[in-house]
Amino acid sequence: MAEKYNQGRAMWSITKASIRAMFRSPSAIVFSLGFPLMFTMVFGFIGGGGSTVRVGVDHASDTLNPVFQGMKLNKNIRLVTDATQEQMEDDLSKGRLTAILKINTGGSAPAPPYTVHMKTSTASAPENVSMLINMLNTGINIANDRVHPRPSVARIVPETVPGRVYKRIDFILPGQLGFSLLSAAVFGTAFLFFSLRQTLVLKRFFATPVSRMYIILGEAISRLLFQSFGSIIIIGVGYFFFGFTLVHGLLTFLEMLLLCLFGLIVFMGFGFVVSGIAKTESTIPPFANIVTLPQFLLAGTFFPIDVFPGWLQPICKVLPLTYLNDALRKVAFEGLHLWNLGPQLLILTVWGIVVYTLAVKVFRWE
């Protein structure tokens, strides 16, 4: 009698074979496990640590009182004590500091023993000011529970000084510009040259007198022109419809365009690397996302890197997109010029040298 075919065993064999195939597929691993895990970790860090505010400490401030000591223990307050008074005032007017605090003796009873003078500017993010006030009040209430019989340890005296009006679009738009440039440079370049290689278009180019360098330059210039057009639209929409800040008007606009082009040239190197190491078209998205996704999440694209834990921030400060986003914001909102952006341009240049050196080693024409 013939043995009955075991459907369950067959089903299990198919299941095991399918699982093996999925684990051997980079796309399946990256998109089903890697990205969700990365998003979970990043937003977990943000949710757990909370936002951070940078606060300057006036040099004449009393730093031995319980209010100041409580602020030192608060992980969400970054106290700036090593800058000059002039530098702190300048940073406050440009939104780099949320406030400058000066804590003095308040006077005799029944007045609170300490006065917290909190100087903010119109350039300070409103949500950061509110958060700082809440943290100060919480700290004062905790100190109140330990001190008797005074009704309050300290009182807050707010002051707002003139500065550029901070709008959320002033943070969002430079990040979206960086997002667009990195995406277009890596994905566009990788898919383009892989396709030209697979369809033998590059081989046909070689039959012509055109040199290889000019083939790359031609494709690169086309991307630069296209992304310049896209950047003009993004900046224009932000400026005319949402009040995006261009401190020096047309000059700031032109400087932002030059930064965009420089950033695009650097980022295209990543696209050449991905194109060179990808064996099939299906492996391009995982490799490209390994390059782009950490930068989208950690480089100050959607939210400041100060929201991350201290141990993660050095990683954020290594990524090239961090410095492009920072440079764009400094030019647009703070009014700096290209010649004031030495650190940002230097690190982007170093990244460009490293990535193009690697691209030369892995790039394949056929």
C-alpha cells in the first residue's frame, strides 16, 4: 500500500525554504526588521530623555543656592557657563540659547530668599521657554518642600529682549532641504549608474570619443541643475507662504543654494559607492537606506540632536548631513555667511574626500 502523501510535512518544508530565502535577502531583513527597530530605538530615546534646552548662566549669578544646584542635576537643562557675557547675549538673540538665567538673593522675609531672573528673546523657541519655566517651577517646588518656614525658596522674574522671531519653519525647511538632497544624491545616483551599467549604455558610451570623466560630469551636472531647481522651489514656498527667514534676502538665498550644491556633490559620492557595491537592483534600496536613514533620524533633520541622550550625540555630530543642516540654518536664520562656516564646510569636505576615495575603489563601469 502506497504511503499517503504528507501535506503537513510538505507545507513545513516550503515554510523552512521560504524563511531561509527571506533571511538571505538583504531587502527583507532591512525593511522588515532593521528599519522598524531603528525607528523604535530613536523615538524611544527621544521619548525617554525628553527635550533639552540650552541655558546660559549670567556671570554675576549666585551658583551656590538650591535652585541652581537643582538645575545642574536636571538632565534636560544644558547649562552654559564657559561663554562670555557678550557671546551669551549674541546666542540668545539668535535663538541658540533658550534663556540667560541670573539668580540673586531675593531679600528679607516674607520675600523668597532667591530671585531667578530669566531673560529670553523673541528668537527663543516658545515651546522651549515654556518647558524651561515648567522645569524651574518644578525645581522650586521640590526645594520648597525642604525649606521651612518660608513660603517659597525663589520666584521667577521673566524678561524678553528683542531678537529675530523664531518660527517652526525656520528649523523644518533646512532639514527638508538636506533630506531632499541626500535622498536624490544617493538613490538617484545609485540607480542611474547601476541601470546604465546593466543596460550596457555605458559600454556604448565607451565606443564614442567621450572620456569616462566627462560621462560622470555630464550626469553630475544634470543632477545639480535638477536639484537646484527643486531647492529654489522649496525655499521659495517656505519664504512666500510660510514666512521662512532669509536674513539678508537675496544674498542669503544665493548662499543657501551654494550650500545645497556643495552638499549634493558630497552626497553623490555615497551614491557612487552604493552603485559600485550593489550586485543586483534589489540590493540598492537596503544599501542606500543604510547610508541615508541614520542621517535622516540623527542629523537634526526633523528635530534637534539635543533631544538624544548624551552618549548618542557624538554619533550625530559625525554625520555629514548634520553639518549641512546646521550650515543652512546658520545662514538662513542667524545671518552668517559662507566664510563664517569654516567647521561645517571643513567636515563636509573631509567626508567628500573619504567617500570619493572609497567610490573610486568600488565603482564598476561594467
